[in-house]
Amino acid sequence: MDKYYYYILSVHIVFMVSWMAGLFYSVRLFIYHTEAKDRPELEKNILQKEYEKIERKLWHIITTPAMVLTVLAGITMLCIRPALLQMPWMHVKLGFVVLLLIYHFICQRIMKQLKLGTCKMSSFKLRLWNEVATILLVAIVFTVILKSAIDWVYGLTGLIIFALVIMMAVKWYKSYRKKHDS
């Protein structure tokens, strides 16, 4: 039975990587889709239709199936090793996974809003939104790797500092682009 656990763990990691790649690229497409609004009408229409097509295919062929397979593999691992549910780090990891699932479905809603032309998020806000997935990924990986060795206060402090650094980098990049695009 233990042998199967490592096969399922491998599947879990492969599809988690695919899921994260899909989330990162999807939100990047949302940014481009939003920025296409500022183009001349003909160019805007062509770009937005193309972004809608790419977003839809990426979402339905890669991102969502990878999310489903990641979750199913995770559940399977917990069924094979139910003692994992007794470990505090697993509860923390599952909390972050729930947040990542919420993030996934909010991204799906943003994609639908972009298609309908009702998305209110600016490209800057979408850039910040894109970093939420990075923060959750870092939190999940550190939780899983460090397990009970993690000092939760230091871990949380480090995560907050990491999030602030990422947000400042996004803000700096916005001002850099403004200066160099002019």
C-alpha cells in the first residue's frame, strides 16, 4: 500500500505544477485582455476575441482538469495514509489549499466577466491578484516541507514579508513601465 502512496504523490505533484502554471498564465492573459481595451477598436476586438479563446482553452483543457486531478490525488493520499489528518501541518496545508481553490473559482469568475465585458479590475489590480497564487504556493510548499519543524509565528511573519515584497515589486514595475512606455 505504501508503494502506491508515492505513485499518487508523484501524480499529485505533477498536476499541482500544471494547475499552478495554468493559474499563473490565465491571470497573465487576463492582464493582456484588460490592456487590450486601450487599443484602437479593430485591434481591440481582434485581441480580446483571441484572448477569450486562449483563456477558455487553457482553463478547460489544462487548469481545471489539473486542479481536479491534484485534489483527487490529495484525497487519495489521505485515504492511503489517514494518519496525515492527525498532523497539525496538514490542517494548515489544507487551509491554504482551500484558499487556492477559492482563488481558482474567483479566476474563473474574472474570465467570465472579461468575456462579458463587465470586469472592473484594472491591469494593475490583476497583477496584484496574480501574486496571490504565488503567495499561496510558497505557503503550501513551505508548510509541506518544514512540517512540524516550522515555527508558525516565524513562518507567518515570513509569509507576510514575502507578500509585501511581491506587492512592492508589482508597484515598482508599474511605475517602471509608465516611465519607459512614455
